[in-house]
Amino acid sequence: MLETHKMDTALWWIRRDLRLGDNQALAAALDQAGTVIPVFVYDSKRLMAPPAPGYKPLAFLAEGLRRLDADLRARGSRLIFRAGESATQLACLLAETGAGAIWAEEEIAPAQREHDAKLAETLPLCLAGGLTIHPPDAVRRAGGRPYAVYSPYRRAWQALPATGLVLAAPARLPVPPTVASRPILDELTLPAGVPFRPGETEAHHRLQAFSEGSSPAIFRYAELRDRLDLDVTSQLSPYLRHGMISARQAAAGASAAAEVASDDEARQGVDAWLAELIWREFFVSVLYHWPDVTKQSFNPRLRQVSWHADQEGFDAWCRGRTGYPVVDAAMRQLAHTGWLPNRARMIAASFLVKDLMIDWRWGERWFMEQLIDGDQAANNGGWQWVAGTGTDAAPYFRVFNPVTQGRRHDPAGTYVRRWLPELARVPDTYVHAPWQMPAEMQQAAGCVVGRDYPAPIVDHALARDRALAAYSHAWQAGNGRSGP
DNA sequence: TTTTGAGTTGTTCGA
DNA sequence: GTCGAACAACTCAAA
């Protein structure tokens, strides 16, 4: 067997892969070098927003890094923290330690890719896969062009040969040399309302709870995943986002569950959940091949929709005060926990885009600021899908009715009452449309619309017609190749 | 090249 | 209350 040249020291540059198990960048570094130095560079210019009170995404990352440091220390290593511009800090560390390579997980966000490409011109940056199970370049149609529709993408994805086995976490790690490490974001902690503790261990506990045992939730996922009043989703997204579990590990868990599934319903549950992982990879692929989706509609014909710059409506939406309970419950859950189930995301997003006619990019940005699982590819894909402007978009006449959606996916009003205590005593019949209560009933329920809970800020039926007209107009006007 | 089938997640209307 | 059709036409992907 050929021995590759073994260098003394390599850096393991951690960005969004905060795990030791199934980490291809770490494995490659360990394979190549005797000493591997784990390093995280906090580049405040590149990491979304500055620390602010109640800013949950950065707090989740900060606590996740502390957790990773503890996991590294348990194996004899530790995390080196640096703050500043990445290239400068990495260059310093290379000089200080004599390291000959920097290993990192390949990114797909356009800005990050450009940054990496530039950095690689002067520094020995080596990239490994692992963000997705199949890299964007691997899933292409005949002729090499990328897929712009999910279903054929999924068929092609599933037809690919299985990727390598999940890599075990190293039991021991080399002791890094003594170099300066300044604690960063030390003051940031997650607010009490966030029901997610970061870390690899927690991620695996959640995957097990979801997929193992005699009758795990994944078996009923296809049937119940849209129910807002039940907690039947895996809630793994924050962990996938920060690489506290790899997509390959998650898929392996689902596959193991499929092997013990004894009926069709169970198998459908596993399939439906795997399909969500494939959606994640699809949106990664879309962002990789069409980086402009971050700036404008994928569909050129819908780049001129007459959005309303409605700051007042946007604020009401952000604060959960639109007067539509299921929308408001979702927005308050988001503000409180930094997370939302997918159904709630769609309902809230549809309301902003279709009922308020507000540019989907406003909502996209708000979600990125609020979500601890905020991922540029998935978030953009989801918003463009709801807005009907994306790759595989819903027909534009598909407008969610917030009352119908509420009644269907939260039949007893449990979800809306959890987040909107002012609706606690509103009868089930009216809990998704409290303005329809007779006046005396509002008094009796302690929920007078306009006093205790907002009146609807738009009439949905009118708003729906307005949206259909605006989209129809944009669609016709977009016919003549009149770009921006 | 041409043709054909298909396309996550919905709502409303009228029988 | 339930059910099926209509809602537009277009683009993608593959044969």
C-alpha cells in the first residue's frame, strides 16, 4: 500500500461542521498529519449579524462551539478560537504552528465559495465533502445540466450508488501545540425559551428518539408531519444546519428504521422523511448552480411583481399580530424558540407574500435572523417555493387560506392557544377565526377582538383576489423578456 | 428534434 | 357534508 507523505501538522478549520463523527475534513486531516489543530475563526463581518440581545442563531453557534470544545477536550484536544478576518488568522496560525495544510468542509453558499476560492490562492486550503450526501456536481441529468425540478432530481439522487460508510468519531485526538486562543462570544447564551441544546450528543439522542424503538415517530411521519398540535417531526434541522449531525448519519438512521418497519405506513413514514433530506440537497444544488436565487426570483417572468413596501404590515407579521391565529402563533413561536415546523413556515410565509403582497425577500431575511436552523439554500428555496417564483414552484393561484390551514392542521386549536394565551377560552369553533365570534361570546371568552387580540389586518378573500391579480399581471408583463 | 407526461405541501365552486 | 373539476399555461426532463 502506498504511504502518502505524512506532514507534521494540519489545521482543521471548522465552519458549519461542528462534529467529530462522520467528518470528512477531520478524517482527511488526521490521515495526512500527525497533529491536527481544530480552529474556529469568528469573522464578525461574515457571520450574519453582530451579537444582539435575544439574537438566537449566533447564541446557538456560540454554545455549540463551547460544546464542541468540551467534546474535543474529552479526547485530548481542544478548540482554538480566533477572531478576525479568516485569511489573516489562518495565515498567522500556519506560521505559528508550521502547519502545512488547512482542511475544511466545502461550502455551497456563493459568498462563502468565492471567499474560499480567493483564500486558496494564497493558503493551502483543502476542501472535503460532507455538507450533503451527494455533492451538487454528482446529481445531474444526461448532458450534465443540473436539475431544476425536484421529482426527477430525487429519482436521480436515489439512483446513485450509496456513498461510503459513516465515519466513526476518533476516540483520541492528538494534543495540539500551545497557541493563543481567545474565547469568543463567551457572553452569548441561548434564551430559556429555545428548546434546543446544541451538540453532537444531543443530535444523536434526537435522531434515536425519532427513529428507534418499537413504534418511533418516523413511522407516522407521512401521516402526521403537518400536524401543528403534535410534536412528530424530528426537529433535527438546527443540528443539520450546524453539522452537529451529518446528513449521511441522519439518512443512515432512517434506513435502519426502514429495515424494521413492518407495514406500509411505517415505510411511507421513512420515505417521506428521507424525501425531506433530499429536498435539502435539492435546494443546495439549486443554490450551487444558480447562485442568483439569493438576489432575485428564479423564474424570470416573476421578477416584476408589484410588491407592497408595507412596513406596518411587515411589523405586524413579525410580531405575530396579524389577527389570523395560526399565522400569529407561528410568528410568536419563531420569536420565542428560534424554530418552526415546516407547515407553520409555509402558512406564515404564504400570508406575508400572498395576503400582504410583501416581497418574499423581506420574509427570507427575517427568517434568517430568527431561525437557529437558518440555512441560505433551504430558506431561499422554501420562500421562493411559497412565493411561486422558484424552481419547482407552486402554481401562483395556490394561496393558503389561514383559517382552513389552521382548522386542518390544528383541529382543536391546541397549537394556537399554546402561543396565543389570549385565545385560551375561545371555543374551538372560533379559535381560528375569532373575529367571527358574536360580541357577547367575545366578552365571555375574555377575548374581545380589537382589544385583547387584533382584528384581521387584511380580509383574506380580498387579499387573495388582489394577489391573483398582481401575479397574473406580472406573469403577462414578464412575457416580453423585459428583465430588470 | 419532437413529443409526451409530469409537476410536494391548495382553494373554491357547484353539483 | 362530500366530491370532482377548475384554476393557466409553462417548463422541465426524458423518451
